[in-house]
Amino acid sequence: MESLSAISRWLAKQHVVSWSVARDGELWAACAFYLYDSEKVAFYILSDESTRHAQMSGSRAAIAGTVNGQPKTVALIRGVQFRGEIRLLEGDEAAAVRERYNRRFPVARMLAAPAWELRIDEMKFTDNTLGFGKKLLWARGSGAEQA
């Protein structure tokens, strides 16, 4: 779990996630501000159901995505690649996430968009600050690994 802890600490300091969804042979990418839950290993976002990525996701869909900084030198590159599932939240679960999201991003109180969960099943964290090409791996159900 040491890898997950290191990855989670970094993700908690970031705020934009990018992901792609596929449906019927079509691909689409999106990005959004996120709230990260290190216990559930999931991102929570707000996104209107009329968006192309939401339409393609339906109530649940497989996704792949990234979170990365914008360093000016290769030695400072850090970023996460992941695969998982996006799911539209409803009821009490959506309300609880919405409350936490609004605390992190107060401007979100102005949005009527529903809450979604991006549940991570596998991720790879590249952290060149630990050495060029250093990777930390994590997969749901298998604990932490390093490469």
C-alpha cells in the first residue's frame, strides 16, 4: 500500500483529471476539476448529462485517463495514467459527494450538473523526481507494486 499512499498524496495536490470513454467504436476525451477520495481510490467530478462524454458514458462505462502537472523540465515530470469505470451518482450518494465537492470548489455551487464517480481499477504513477522513469504501480485487489 506504500505505492498507493504516495500516489494518493500527489493526486490530492492536483485538481484536473482527463479521461476518455468509448462507445460503439467512437472515442471521446474530457477533463474536469476533481475531488479525490483516497479510501475509495476514486475521482469525483461534476458534468452535465448533455455533454458528449456523459452521453457516451450512459449510467456506467469503462474509461482510461491521466492526471499530470506541467513541468518545464523532464526531471520534474510526474503523472498518473489509469483505467477504471465512470458511473453517474444518484440520491444520497450524489448529495454527499456534491457537498464535499462544493467545499473544495465553492464555485461549483452555481452548477446544476450531476456528480459522477471515476473509480480507478489500475494506475501507474511516473515520478521522475525519484529517478528518471521511476514508476509506482497499483491495481485494485492486488496491493501495491513498484517498477
